[in-house]
Amino acid sequence: MYNSENLTRLKKMDGLAPEVMKAFWAFDKAAVAEGAIPVKYKELIAVAVALTTQCPYCISIHSGNARRAGAVDAELTEAGMIAAALRAGAAVTHATHALLS
């Protein structure tokens, strides 16, 4: 199902829904632009989120972007461990719903 060649279809989507896609690309660009949070940290956040949503496209894109922004393997690994801790924490806290009062 996941194949990087699928991303070439984004151009087709740009043509099929030009206004919405234009707005999406502008938002996407603005979200990771330099601001109060530096680009490298934003991309590391994006990697962690991508790992929790398990989107291979996002993992690949944002890992590459993070590296281009100066992130090193240790930082990417720590971002991954933060994502893992949040996923595990969510399972632990949601387990309380399984307990009877």
C-alpha cells in the first residue's frame, strides 16, 4: 500500500482541488517555518508525531528535513523514544477505562 511513487500523485490532487491544496501547502510550509520554535525542533516534533501516526511518508519526509536542519541520529532516536513513551502512556492511562468501579 505504501509506495513513495504514490507521492507523485500529489500533483494530480493539486489540479483536482487547486484551492484546497494551495491552502494546505501554504499551511504545511508555515507550520514548519522558523518561528518561536527553531526548524530543527519542529521537524523533530514532526518525526515524533509521524511515528505515532505511523505514516511512512511523513517519517521519511520529516526525518530527512530534520537531518537537513541539523538533527543527528541521537536526536532522531530520542524523538522516537518520546513518541514511544507517549503511545505507551496512552495505553496505560486508557487501561483505567477497562477497570470496574
